[in-house]
Amino acid sequence: MRRGPEPLGGLHPLLAGRFSPYRFDPAGGVGDEALRLLLEAARWAPSAGNAQPWGFFTGRPGEPGHARVVPYLAPSAARWAVDAGLLVVTLARRHVGATELLYSEFADYDLGQAVAHMTVQAQAMGLAAHQFRAFDLEGLTKELDPAPGWAVVSMVALGRAADAPPETRERRGVDELLAAPWAPAE
């Protein structure tokens, strides 16, 4: 991926300054009020038919939830995620209750919107977020044992970044975003 142009002036600083750290400050805890605000931000995300098909399992270092999640991290994620002040397992309710539908094609998309809201809220609070899927999905699902119709989708590490944001970030340009779906495969 080539480096795209810098963000346009007018892009909100919370979006322009967001990055996914690969190092968290282990002293940068996420307190109860911060956790409540992060979940509140997710709660206000839009969803198809206002279904709000998202749920979360949270764990902070020293809490039982953290100890349940950490063993399932892939080595690539364990190097940095264990130092985050909060680990969040994201779940989508893919079964559509009170209907004949057995699967919601929008649940994962809607969950992504809730996580995006959480990410922007974290940035506004001076926290960083790193979304990832480097974990044993089958093992973690068995460990957490979500209710029928619910599926573990991803994880988010949140906390205080140990390093400053990179000076440059590689992003595709807007022209490529518009052209990529129609361009022949490389």
C-alpha cells in the first residue's frame, strides 16, 4: 500500500490523529467512568432497524475477565495487547429475534459501527484503540460461551499509547477508494 496524501484540512482532529498503537503503557489504566463512557459511545451507534446487535465482554488487568481472555491471544497480539488498560471482546447477535430470519446480514456491519463509535470516544478521552482479530476464535468462544445467536467477532485493546503516533501513515487516496472496486484484480 502506498502512502496516500495527508488528511484534508477540515477532517476532525479526532479522526486525523487516530492510530492503532503496537505498545500500550501498562500504567495507563481505564477506570470505571472511562469504561462506562466507551460503552455509552457504542450504545449510540446506528444499526439496521435499530436492532443494536452488539455486545461486549470486557477485562482490565487484574480482573478475572482479563485473565479469561489473555490465554487466547495469538503471540503477535499478546506482545502488545496485554499491556492495554482494557481488552474488549466484541460480539454480534446474528440471529434476528421475533422474525423468521435466521441470520442478520447487517449484524457484523452494525457491530463495526459501534466499535468505531467506541474508538472515536477513546480518542476524545486521550486513549488509543487497536482493533484486532489475532486470537483463537474457537477457544475464546468456548471459554466465554455466548448465548445462542451471538458470535465473537473481534477484540479491541484500549489504553494509553506508549509511543507517539507515527509521523506518517499509509492510507489509500480517495481516488483509489472510488476506483478500487472497479479496477481489475492485481
